[in-house]
Amino acid sequence: MEISFIRHIKPVIAAGICYGQLDVPVPDEPYLPVIIADIVYSSPLLRCTALAKQLSPSPVTDARLMELHFGDWEGKKWDEIDEAALRVWGEDYIHLSPPNGESLITLLERVSGFIDEVKSSSYKKIIIVTHAGVIRCAMHLFNHIPLHQIMMEKVDFGGIYTFKL
């Protein structure tokens, strides 16, 4: 089985905005190379489905493929978020969550559940159009990168990350 994770392209949003699960648009004509797969899964957010629809006329959306939920910080400029709250969260983002958001461990649990289901399928080649946080979780699960180091992994807009199982 081969699973390719594709990060959405750069969305149309001002720089410095926290937009985890905020549904933001992408440029009108996102470009992706032609990739053939047995099935295409996608985060239900527009920045992913716009790309997924280029790969399949009917991609399967799954909320477990959404980005980390930043709760009350969604849509705010990072430099306008309470500095003390950001510092506390930054010291243990693995276990702590932004107000009304989710922690990295929660994101990892939902991504793990999705991947466990996919691994039990009969598909040979799978494409997943998703977000940097989800791809970093996959890097942890498949490449055994320690959880406290995955946020340092570079995940490019439009990048394709393939794992063979």
C-alpha cells in the first residue's frame, strides 16, 4: 500500500493569521500534477477539496483530516493573541490546547484512527489532501519522528509526502 499526503496550496489569507480549521479560499485554479490513485480522501475544508477535486471527481471527505483546531485563536493575528497564553501553550502544545481548541495529541489520535481504517482497506494507492499538522502526524506514525520534533518538519504548500506500507 502506498499513501501520498498532499498539503493544500497557499490559501488566500493575510500573512500572520491563525487559520487552523478556519475555511479559507485558495487561488481560483490550484495546480497539481496528474496522480492516479484508487481513492482520494480530503479534509472537508475548501483549501483541500479544491485540490482533491482535480484528482478525483468525487473525493471522500473526512473531518479527521482537518488541521489542528486553534479554538478561540482561529481568525486572529498571531501577534494579537495573548502572549502569556501563547507561551503556556507553546511550552506543552503536545498536551495543552488553545482555548476551546485541541492539543497535538488530540489531532494525532484522530489522524491515527483514520489511518488505521485506511490500512485495513484493500486500496493499493491512496491520496490524502490535507494540512501540515496532519502530514506531520503521519511522519510521526510512519517515520517514527518523535512527537516533540514533528513541528520542526518542513511541510510545503502543495508538497507531496509518500509512505509505503
